[in-house]
Amino acid sequence: MPDHLPRERVVISAPEACPCCGSDRLCKLGEDITETLEVIPRQWKVVQTVMEKFSCRDCEKITQPPAPFHVTPRGLFGPSFLAMLLFEKFGAHQPLNRQRDRYAREGIELSLSTLADQVGACTAALMPLYRLIEAHVLAAERLHGDDTTVPVLAKTKTDTGRIWTYVRDDQPFGGPAPPAAIFHYSRDRRGEHPVGHLRSWTGILQADAYAGYNALFRADLIPTPLTRALCWSHARRYFFELADLDTQLKKRRKKAPVISPIAVEAVRRIDAIFDIERAINGRSADERLAARQEHSAKPIADLEAWLRDNRSKLSKSSPVAEPIDYMLKAWPAFTAFLDDGRICLSNNAAERALRGIALGRKSWLFAGSDRGGQRTAFILSLIATAKLNNIDPQAWLADVLGRIAEIPQSQLADLLPWNWRPAQIQRQAA
């Protein structure tokens, strides 16, 4: 069991007499302890903040301290409750109606509109932190970018909106900057959205081969075009589907599965390149570049020659021709990591950031409006950044919501996940 948890001893009384001979001359030899994990049910309470009022006997002026800041209007809810509400909805993917029903079973009756208003109020209060995280992400030399679908409620059906993410993670090449992620929402997947998100940014963009990113790589882009780096995990996935027996059984159903030997060999060759990358993960960019030139350059050249040779022997209708074309058409973007030690072999950092949305879609079904989608992107940015820095998002949100009003603007960066110290620890240090 975790050492930091408190222990409660429950001692089973020893017999008063020997069960064998009946003697009462017993001597303790030791004890055996078994541990079980237990939880204390959640308790609700009402905090009464008292502002005493005084009058001066000399001038008869009435004095009273100002009311404390409340995150939401009228101060009906405390920061711990609001943090729980936000994390349950956006971190654990529990819709507000399910939270409302659970609270009602615990004796707390709250309307759905009231809970939704609290989410909006928290979004407004936490906006300064989001801006700081966004500035930190866009100060990176390299970003991971990706998007996923999010259904949005419409008049007759749901529209297919998009959640975009851009992740800064310099740890693979030993960068000192803390990791962070920002999310954006859009009603569609037009290329103008990533162009708008990264309009003023310059650097290396790691993403898939989505054509909407192409405008960012044009030579006439102002101030400078971005450097394109494609994801080998995407390329491997297409080959793996043709080499995996279970996938073929699901696709072909009653027909006999067809396993492509070319796909099997492609997966083997790509896995060998990934093995080299795992060995150098976390080293400096210069060390990674030197190792790649020594160990990865030749397997990459052999893979290209092998792909081109096999592609010349395949027809256009061959299933394995499509993943081969996918790689060969953008081969310079796939091999960009050989010339820059900062580039990763895959875009898995962005895919991990979006994984929660893919899992949560079956729970919350759709966003109620564009404003709901924007709030989702906003809160996800805070929660994902806290997770990337190994911080409990709910504890961090509770502390931030309770302190953000009284902290000076110049010290607002102290509340960012990588700088954060709980208020209790700060008081003890003081």
C-alpha cells in the first residue's frame, strides 16, 4: 500500500486464556498485520464567510472588510467544488447531467443550467493562465500538431467539428523547457484553421499528411515557411493493417484473410528504425543527430530503395501500393529527422493529447454548441498541460481558482503547472 496514506490500527482482541489447556498465563510473542485499502465517502459542507461590521465611537463611521473574491457570481461554490466539476467533465468525461444526478443522490440538488454557468465563469477566470500557456507553447522550436472529430449539436443532426492540438515537448531531445499543450475548436476542418493558429509561429511542425497544413510550408509564407516533418507511426499503421491477421479478419469477414508479405517486411524494417530511436531518446539534439547519421541513415536509404523497387512491380489496385505511395510522395518530410536532432520519429505526443477526447466521445456524445466546443478546448489545454508536468489537474485547479484573484499580475506565472507550489506548502515554507 502507498506509504503516504494514514494508517488506522484495528486490533483483534487476544484470547484471555489458552484455548488448549485453559491457562491464563499468556505472553505476547509478536503480531501479524494485514492491510486493506479503504476510502472515506465524500462529505459536503457549507463554508460561512463572516465579515464583521464595526462602527467608530468617535466619528461614527462604519467599517467592514471587503467580501472575498469568488470565482463565480454570488460566490455559491468554492474552488474545490469547481475544480471537481471541471475535471469530472473534461478530464474524466462525465457530462454535467450525470454529475447533477450523482449530486442529487448525495442530497445536493443543483440545476443543469447552474452547473453550466459555473463552467463558463471558470473559463473566464482562468483565461490569463491559458494565454500564458499558449505563449509558452508558441515559443517552441518544434511542435506536434494533430486534430480529431467532435460532434456538435445542430438543428436536425450533429455537425462534425474539430479539436486541434499543438503540443510542446522538448524532453525527447533533452530540452529544458517544460511540456505544455494547447487546444483549439473549429466547426469544420478547413485549412484556414491551422494557418490561423500558427500564423505568427516559425519552426518545425510534426504532423500527419493532412493537406490543410500545406499552406504553412509554402515558400512565400510570411515571415518564413515552417519545416515539415511527417510521422512514421502513421506510415507504419497503414502497413500494419495489411500485415495483421485480426485486422484482415474484421475487414474481410467471411472471406479468407490476405496477409501482404511486402507489408510484413515494411513493418519489420520500420520497427528496426524505431528501436534505434528508443535507444537515443532523451539525449541532446547533437547526440541524436550523430547517432542517426551513424545507425539510421543506411537503413533509411535501404528502405527507400526497397519501397521503390517493390512499387514498380505493383499495380495501382494493389492494397499495399497506397501506403507505399503515401511515404514516397513525401519522402523528404519523412527523412527530415536525419538532418535535425530535435525532430522525433513519430507524432505520438499529439495523439496522446487527443486520446482522452476519442475515449470521451462515447460518454458525452456531442458538444452542445460552438461555445461549448470552445470551452472544451480551453479547459483541455489546462488539464493536458498539468498532466504533462505530472501534476494532479484537480488539485492544481482547486488551488489556482482560490488564488488567482489575489495574486499580482507579475506573479501569475507562479500558478503555471511547472512552477506551481500549493498554497499550503508556501505557507509552511514562509
